[in-house]
Amino acid sequence: MEIRTEAVKMKEASPLLAASTLECRNHALELISRALEDEKAAIFDANAKDMSYAEENGVKESVKKRLKYDEHKLQDSIAGLEGLKGLPDPVGKVSMNRQLDNGLILKKISVPIGVIGVIFEARPDAMIQVASLCIKSGNCAILKGGKETANTNRVLFEIIRDSVVKAGLPGECLLQAEQHNEIDELLKCDEEVDLIIPRGSNSFVKYIMDNTRIPVMGHSSGICHIYVDEEADTDMALSVILDAKKQYAAACNAVETVLINRKIAGDFVPALYEMFVNEGIKVNGTEEVKALLGKDIDVMQEDAFAKEYNDLEVSLKLVSDVNEAVSHINHFGSHHTDSIITGNSETAAVFTRMVDSAGVYHNCSTRFADGYRYGFGAEVGISTGKLHARGPVGLEGLVTYKYVLEGEGHIVGDYASGKRTFNHVDL
């Protein structure tokens, strides 16, 4: 398959999809939802092949957890589609309606980005999330999933594309890329593709950014922190930290480093260590943490904290106050999601104001950084950049805007000569 040839067709189909009605796009989501239930036997058979391949090739358990697509994940996908279907149309929103002069009206209106290339990790549910978000937001999408879920993704894509066509949307609005070399072809389509969203490792995202002229939106790593303040509730802190580390250790919003205020470290760190050991979580820490525990843990040097484990492993470090915690997070973090546990609202305010991350939390788990949990229906990824979209990218992150100016024969010469003057009034 020639990616550029297909991308040209998508570019031509893009205005048709952008002009489609909300009812038509929602109908496509409804048909996908029904088809997932009707075709689940074929989906599970394909996933069994992918799981068998993973087993034969020694894929890590944390990764295999992502690969598996069972009844529970299927129902989550269907629930996500239903939630997405119920959200307002992100296209056609008027965010500004301004009279520049009598009969000269300027409007700022949301529109789809156009053609989006999404390269995502080996998670079957990601195929459904990404495709459905692009459909709802009126964007054409080139979808490239991980090779480890090739069989599952192929079945899912056919279900999604067939549903889109049955709903009356252009069949050219979706394309599945399956070969690794097609990624490089996609990166060269800077005249046809408007945005690339990569989801994967730090090195992979950097490769994408270094090898394309297409704008890239995403994040390269998820080095998330929890700071336990001196005024933290111990039981709350332990509960939140365990959830943030163990609930889904392979996720980009799992906590990787726990910072503990020295004033409570004597009691809290041993309790934290005991909890981690009982839950099968490996603990690493500074020399100070090791001395406090009196345990044989791996000692970390300062430059080792810029690490994403994606596994049942965690780093511990002691800090003097919230300012030192903020300094550590802003230096070593990936600007993804960071949390403070404290009963002091003023300390929490300092933390939330000073930490430079897409998500900054107070007294809750970093695992909440997710488009579905935010009520976005799903997410196409998480962006740690500061332009256009930040944090979980849902529908609003997949639209841009255009200015529409309506006049009655107005010309600039009249204003330049002083014959007419502007009269700005927001309507």
C-alpha cells in the first residue's frame, strides 16, 4: 500500500467528513458499538493469536496485560463509545461573534484539524478509542497500532470502517497502516497529513519528532510523582500511592517517584516500604532512604530519577518541604501528572500553582489522568506540550478553528481613508 496515495484520497475526503452532521457521526459510533458485541467471538479469537505470539516471544507480563482484550475490556470500549456519543458536537462551536462595523460580522468557529496520523502502542482498545474520537470530531485518521496486536487490530479496524461506511460517511476517512516501514512513509506526507500523534516510548516519540515536518502532539514519557507532605493523612497517602503504582503499573500515568517530607519520614517511609514489599513492588531510593530503612535497597544517584519504570518498581526520595518537591518534579518529571498529599490547603495551592505539568492533583491518584475519567468519552493520547492541547486529548483537542467574516461589500480602503471607522461590539 502506498501511504501517500491513500493520504491524498483522505485529504480530498476530509471536507466531506468535516461537513457531516452530528447525527451521522453518532450513528457511526452506534454501529461500531453494536458490531463489537456482534463480532466479539472473532475479536477474541484474533486476540488469542496475539497473546500466543506474545507468550512465544517472551513479552513482559506488564505488556501482555495491555495486549489482552477480553469481555471486560470489550464492555469498557462499548461504554466509552456510548459516553462519547452523548457528548456535544465539538465541530461548529462559535466561540466569538463580533460586529466589527455595521453589517460586518466576525465569527470564530471550531473545525476539525483534518487528516491525523496516530501511531499507538499495542493496546487493542486504543484502536477503538482513537478511531472513535477522530470520527466524532470529524477528522480523517491514519491508524498504526503495535505489531504485537496486529491480528486484533485488523479485525477491529474492519468493524470500525464497515460501520463508518454504513453510517454514510466517506470510506476514505479511515486507513490502517500495518507495516513498520509505513511509519516512515507517513512521516513524509507533510502536504497531506495535518498532525501526528505518537504514543509510545521516549525514544520512539523523539524519532517521530526528528523525522517529520508534520506537527507532532504527544508526550515522550510518563515520569509521574506523588509528594507526601508533613501534613498528609498517612492512611490516605498509602492508599493513593498504592493505587497510583499498582492499579496499572504499565500506564503512563502510574507513579514512578514518591517524595516524602523529612519531618514524617521516620514513621511513614517504613510503612510505605512494608506496603510495597507486601504488594510485590521493588523499592529503590537514595542513600538517605536506605539508611533510614536499614534495608538492602538499590541506591539511586540524583541523575537516576529521570526514569519511567512502567512496572512494579518505584523510587523514593526525602525532601525538606513543598518547594524542594516542586523543584525536583519540575527538573526530573516529564510534565505529565503529579500529585500532592496534604491536609494543608495553602501548601496544596503552592504545589498546584508551581508544578509545571499537564495535570497537577491534590489528594488523589495520578491514575485519574485519563480522557475517559475526565468525561471526554476517551482520549487519543496525553499531551505534555503547551500549544493547542494539554493533558488527556479528547474531542476539544482534535479541533482547531477558523475565522468567518460576513460583510455587505465592505472594503478596507474605506477604513484606511477614514471614510468609515470600526465599531467593535461583541454580539
